[in-house]
Amino acid sequence: MPTISTKKKNSNGKASGSAFKKEIYLSWYEEMYRIRKFEERALMLYSKQKIRGFCHVYIGQEAVAAGIKSALRPSDNMVTAYRQHGLALSKGLSSRSCMAELFGKATGCVKGKGGSMHFFSREHNFFGGNGIVGAQIPIGTGIAFAEKYRKTDTVTVTMFGDGAARQGALHESFNMAMTWKLPVLYICENNQYAMGTSVSRTSNVTDLWKLGLSYEMPSEAVDGMDPEKVHAAIEKAAAHIRSGKGPYYLEIKTYRYRGHSVSDPAKYRTKDELEHYKDLDPLEIIEERMLKSKFASKDEIEAMQAKIKEEIDEAVQFAEDSPFPEAHELYEYNYLQEDYPFIKD
């Protein structure tokens, strides 16, 4: 485990040497624990065939979602790829609506039509959940263009994995965003293996943050196993974007503890490597920091855990009890034009 500071809090309720208060630590831990328990339950339910199709869990990457949430506004936009349950929860979608969507139920966040890979919520400014590798990069660029056109100060977070960094759409989007100074924050969640092949085997450039430099886009690498570092980097990038200076690019280096999807045994990495990253588990690190700084007692942490476990239990029961969508719903909510003439042709 990394060395944890044992210094006392100062008069502002912060751990000495830290810029963050107790409330932020508690929010980070709650967010990460909710995501971890949601994903663990999703894996178990998949094994029972309650959840079907593709399923990509976020276990190990929770610090990225927690740091983004604390550094940005709920009104900021987010678009991402298909490993997105945790990000959707961090944007405010309920555990119930997300679990029901995994079950394909009508009460899901997209009424059972999207499943694991295609969450969406206009209410929470979450635009997916996109199944085509890299497809969300131009989509996020377009959303940012709309925000600039409307003269808002909204940041559009456009996230992708290290595999998508080799897509041509990234370079077209980077060029357009810099030319027009769009308010977009590009984030590469580099969990090092794309589907199952390491970055070093698929790219001559292994420091993926350097891809932004050819467009003179402010770019940097971030430790994605620590929500403190993620928050600080996101806060800095968002301030740059809101000031009207255009896009920012972060390569957030993280690690997934499970395979690419539920069907992936992840034999392309060693047990020693996996154990090394488990020693960097952001949940354990933040829990220990809270205990050392006396931000929370063991009993208080256990009470928080019990509350979240109950929330996930209720979400599963809600999904179980919810109906499947009716057949006619296949033709609903596809087009804004209600009488679109070709949908049944």
C-alpha cells in the first residue's frame, strides 16, 4: 500500500498536507463504494442469466468517476464508451434505473432498450454509453459545439479508452475542437489493455497524453487510482475550458481488476501485476486516509457500507419486480418527429 499520512487535521477540517475537506472524502468513498457494490452485484446476476448480452464492469476504475463528479457541476455534460455503469451512477442516475436497464426492464434508464452498453439520461446530462469504439469522441465534440453556440459555460466531458485513442475520429475531433476552441474535456481512461492487448503492443506512443500536443492542446497524465489527483486535474482543466481557452486533454491512468467483459478471463496479464494494482485499490486507500485523519470512524464507515448495500438490494428487487417493455414500445422514442413515416416500413 502507498504511504498514508498520519498527520492531524488542521482547523479547516482538512488532513494536513491535503487540499480536501472531510465532506469530499466521504463523498468519494460513498461514490466509489456504490459503484463497486453495483458492479459486483451485476457480475453475480449475469452469472444467473438475469443480465444478458455484453457487460463491462468498472471495478478498479472507481476513483476516476469519483474525482470527476466532485470537480465538475451536475449541469456539465458527459459522453463515454460502453464501460459506463459507474460513470452513469456518478452523474446521478439512480441504482434502481441502472439495474432495471441491465435487466432489460421498462423502468430502466432507457426503458429496457439499451442494456449494459447504452445508458442515457438527458435529465442528468449523460449521453451514453456508446457501443462503437471511439464513436463518442465526435459526438462529444458536437455537444461541446452546441454549448459554445448557445454561449454557455458548460463543460462537455468526452471519455474514451486507450483502444479508441488509435481511431481516426479522435484526430479529426481534436483538430476541430482546437480550431474552434470548443469547451470540451477529452479524457482517455487508460486501463492499459484496450480489450486484451497492451498499449505497448498497439501504439508507438505509449504516453497517450502526448497525442494532444500535436494540436497544441493542453495535455497531461493523471494518476487514476487516487480521486484526489483526479479531482485536482479535472478542476484545473475545467477552469481552463470555462475561461474560453478551448479544449483540454487528460490521460487518466487506471486499471480494471476484471477482464474486458464478463467473458474475458484476462490471461494476457500476470497475477503479480494484478495484485500490484489491487494494492492501489482506491477504496482501501481512501478508507485508510479517512481513518487516519479521523474523518470517519470504523463504525461510521461500516454504516455507510450497510446503507449502500441496502440500496443495491432494493435496486435488484426493483429490477426483478419491474415489467419488460411491451412489443409496441419498439417503435417509440426513436425519432423526435412523432409521425415519422418510415419507422415501420
